[in-house]
Amino acid sequence: MSREFEGNAPNLEGEVMKQIVLSIVAVTALLLLPGCITTPTQQGAAVGGALGAGAGAIIGNQSGNPITGALIGGAAGGLAGALIGDQVGKNQQRQTAPASTYSTPAPTYAPQPQPQRGHYETRVVVSPSGERYEERVWIPDR
């Protein structure tokens, strides 16, 4: 190769270095940010925003506007991640419903007393006025 050709070649080493640094920063942010955020919606927005920004920067770099691509990709990714994270949070809430709602202890019943064994008898009763009537009387068995 001649020196003349080397002078006109683009500086590929610098571009590769920028891509490596950008990738390291994106991966670090992707790993560290969700640990600080509490809800699944916020975690989804952070992860989606980071992934969208990275994808947007790569696509934007192909058209000559990596920063614009990163901003658009980050916004779209953040919105999509927030929507997905919201659905994940709703599913987690449904799965972790309070146990008292579903598992109530079985009711305890007092044992029923055994029926008393016996029979009815009909007796003829005479009142003090001389009136006669019948009454049914329960006679327990012994």
C-alpha cells in the first residue's frame, strides 16, 4: 500500500473506539439504572429507553445523525418499555393477591348432639273440673 492511499482512508480506529465507549456506557447504564428504580413501569421505561437509544444511535449513524437517532429511539423505547413494564406490574399484582382472599379456614362446627331415643305416649288426663282430654308425652328410653 502506498502512503497516498493511507492518507485518504477514513480513521476507522477512532470510529471503532467511539462505538466501544458508547456500548460500554449503554451497557453500564442498562445494568445500573434499573436497580435504583422501584416499579416495573419505571424499570421498563429505563431499560426500553436505553435499548431504544442504542438502537436509534446505530440506525441514526447509518443516516449521518446518530444523536437524533438516539433521541428518537430513546423516546420510543422508553414509551414501549413503560407500557410493557406496566403490564408486568399488573400481572405481578394479580399473582400476589392476599392469601386471605383465597384461603379462608374451613368453618368449624360443634358436634351435633345425638338425638335422644324415646317415644311418644298418649295419656288421658282428667282436669279438676272433670273434663277429660288427651295429651302426647315424650318418654325417653332408658
